[in-house]
Amino acid sequence: MSNAGSNAGNAGAARTVLVFSHRPKVRESITNAVGRRPAPDVGRVKFLEVGAVAEVLAAMDSGQVDLAILDGEAQPTGGMGLCRQLKNEISNCPPIVIAVQRRDDRWLATWSQADAVLVHPLDPLVAAETVADVLRGAVPARR
């Protein structure tokens, strides 16, 4: 359904963005920073907020996720290790953005094979632009 290559024909279809953190406040800060429409050319996004690794795995396996944003500080399993696992175990894994607490942790996000990194406190302009950029280059999720 979703097709990053033909956004004009996709303007009405919302992209699904999975947001993972064990802390509801972190999930809320991510969704608020990104917003429901990160850029006009990528259309609307709908958020699927999850707080457990099992929920992330099920959602990613379903093929319904267009982009995942994982909390690098999530407990007990952090988003960076989870990202690396997903990238190595799922064929055509959707793009993943890691949200880290410290700018110095960006190198760990690179190790995790993340497509992009956000640093807390999240700047709404940077968050929306980063998500839009990743979605523009994304391969459509299988439905």
C-alpha cells in the first residue's frame, strides 16, 4: 500500500511509524516532536506506540510498519541492540531511527545499523525532517 517512490499517489495513505520505549513519556515526546505530518510530500503518519520488545517483534514481523523509532535507553532491552537484531533477522527490514540521550552515543546507533539518529531533547524541526528524510528513501512495507 505505502510507496515511498510515489508520494503524490500516496498522499491519502498514512504511513505507520512504530514508536518503542518502556517509558510512556518518551514515546509521547517522540510522537509530539515528529508530529502527524512530518512533511507535506510524505503525507500523514499514524503512530503505533509499544512498550515491550515482543510487541516490536510482532509489529515488525507483520510487515505493517513503514518506519520504527526505538528508544536507545529502553529497558530491559535497549533500542540499539534491538535495532541490530531486527536489521540482521528481517529481510527488507523497514528503516529504523534510534533516539539517544547523549550526542556521544551516536556511534552506538551507527553500530546498531540504524538508518538515522535523534538526540534528546528532541527538536521538533529536526525530528520531523529526519523522519521525513528516512521515509522518502524507504522501501515500501509489505502488506
